[in-house]
Amino acid sequence: MSIKEKLKSNPKIKELALWMITSKRNPRPRFWIRHFVNPFIHKKGKGTVIRRRTRIDVFPWNKFSTGSSCTIEDFVTINNGVGDVLMGNNCRIGMGNTVIGPVRIGNDVIFAQNVVLSGLNHGYQNVNIPIKDQPVTASEIVIEDEVWVGANATIVAGITIGKHSIIAAGSVVTKNVAPFSIAAGNPAKIIKQYNPETGDWERIK
């Protein structure tokens, strides 16, 4: 039995391990996890820059990695508490973004400012229990290569954004977006697609 399986099978040991890693009142990794554990577990690609004023709330039980030559700008929050956050090469995560796993980001992706991606949802079905105390669910968000996400856009759990697509500023994406598409609105709808036969981005009627 692995260490991870032993922790899961013994509630008391699991509770102690969680207390050592994080706090219920302040659910982010403790100082010693951030500075003495995470640097040896999580991978930052060559030439990647993570600005000083970011909040990288990553835990050792899930993955966090970036490819090479990425930039994570100031005031970004990244959290892998319920799922991996994986990033390809040559990505730029703009100021004020929030990325909550599970999220998988391809190569050459750009996010403008204040973009929100959350692969997490809170349970709410039991009206006798506060929502904050109900179990959470997680469904991976996939951002394929060469995607551009405009400022203040929101992408909800379980969504895939296809290659070389554009999400207009302020959009709320609740359905998958096909490759080579432009989506806009709340909820977002595809308004243009690239036609390889004409070589044009054509408006959807």
C-alpha cells in the first residue's frame, strides 16, 4: 500500500496530514509547503517567469507545471487543490487571472486580464447544509493550442476551447468551442469560424 493510500484509509492520519499542509480557516498551503516542498514537486519550464505578486496556492497532492518561456503576471491566483493545473510552452497568463484546476492549457495560449477558469463546482443540493460545507465536484477545463481569451471572460468547469479559437472579452463560456472559432456573449455563442476553403473568418448566420 502506497503512502497516499495509507493516508486515505486512516482518517486520523489524513486529518493530521491535512493540518500540516493547510488550514481550514486559511485554505492555502502553509509556508513550509510553499517554500520547502513545492519547489521540488512542481515543475517550472526553462525561461518561465512567475511575477512576485502572484498567489500560487498549489498543494503537493496534485500537479502544477508550466512549459518553457511562459509568463504568469502579477495578481494571478492559481489553485490545484481539487485538480492538476498544467500549462504548455509560450503561454502568457495576464494580470488578475484566476485559474482553479483541473485545468490543462496548451502551447502558445494567451489570457488577457481578469480571466477566470474554474474546474470546481460547489454542491448545493442539500438545503440543510451550508453550500460551503457540501462536497465539491471537479471537471477538467481544456484550453487547446493558440487560444486567445479576452479580458474578463469566464470559462466554467468541463469546457474545451478548440485550437486557435478566440473568446471575446466579457464572455461566459458554458459550452465547448470548436477549433478555429470566435465565441462571444453571455452565454457565449460562436459568431465566426475560419473557412479553409476561402481563407476567411466567416460570420455564422
